[in-house]
Amino acid sequence: MYENFFKALGEPTRLRIIRLLAQKELCVCELEEILNISQPRVSQHLKVLKQARLVKERRKGTKRYCRLDRDSCQKTLLSFMNYMGFSLEEEKRFCSAKSG
């Protein structure tokens, strides 16, 4: 879960997309223009961001509009902070329970 989230944010273009979508909802064609990259490349980046639950998309006619999924981002970050608070003993028990 965390791996996909942080991996999606680890690529500079995707991070720029997230920063843009944090400001307002944008059409894919607007992202193409702002980022100066092709529609297939924008779509590929958006696919990764959607799989990581960072971005939501809606269609209006033939256009696709994207926005930051603030609720999902907040939940993932809060969950990650809780995970970081586990003691090493809790981590060992957690890993043992998953593998056994």
C-alpha cells in the first residue's frame, strides 16, 4: 500500500501533476499543455496516480477531468504515520502473523 503511494510521488512529473491538481481540477488536455508532454504520457502518469489512490477522474463528454483525492491521501498519510509509530516488537509480531 505505502510502496505504491510513495513510488507514485517519487517521479518528478507525477509530483508536478499532484501539485497542479492540489490547486484545482484540470482536464487532461490542460495537463498536456501545462507540462508540455503528450497525451499518452499524461495518461500513463495519471494511471499510476489513480492506482496509488492519489487522483480521481471524472468524464464530461469526451473530456477527462482529474483532481487530487484529498481524503485518500489524508487517510494513507495518517495510516503511514501510525505505522511509523509501531515499536520494533509490534513490527516483529505483525510480520510473524502475516507470514505464519
